[in-house]
Amino acid sequence: MAKITVLPHPEYCPEGKTFEAQPDRSICHNLHKQHIDIDSACGGVCACTTCHVYIQKGYNSLPEPDENEEDMLDQAWGLKPNSRLSCQAIVGDEDIVVEIPTYSLNLAKEPPH
């Protein structure tokens, strides 16, 4: 079974975490199941970029992004060649290392009070 390693992120996963991934489900789904509450303002339907992540290892094991995801990624903050929308990246058989970007373009998210 594939594992997902999440690199430390100050807000979503301060210590980092490695866990067994649920196959055939999105990275976003797997993160939420582990209580890593990455933003997903559109509910995972590829209509925003708030779940944008960098795939540091295992990128080629993921299905290729479709045209809709590529169009959305063009709007993501900090786009890199290893960028994916975690709601669209379906886990396969290989281990994946995920980095959550420092910022996302979530205009609906309220700042801490």
C-alpha cells in the first residue's frame, strides 16, 4: 500500500506526517482523513486552487492532470512543474511526498481573529 508523507507546514501539519494512503482516492481526501485540513474551498470539484500542493516524490505515479486541472493550476499561487490540485491527484501504488505551499488563493478564508 502506498504511503503519503506530508512535509511540515506551520498551519496544516506542523510536525509533518507519514501514513498509509487510501488507494484510488485523491490526495486531498487522504489528507482530510488524517485531519490535515488543507483548504478545499470548492469541495474538491476542480473549481479553485486552494488545495494546490507540490509533489516532491511520486509525481509520475499520479494520473496526468486533465485540461481542466491544468487551466486551474495556471491560476495557483507559486505554480511549479510539480504542482497538482490535491483534489484531482488520485493515489496509486507508489509512495508520495507532498509539500503544502505557504500560501493559497482562498479569498473566502477568514484570517485568524
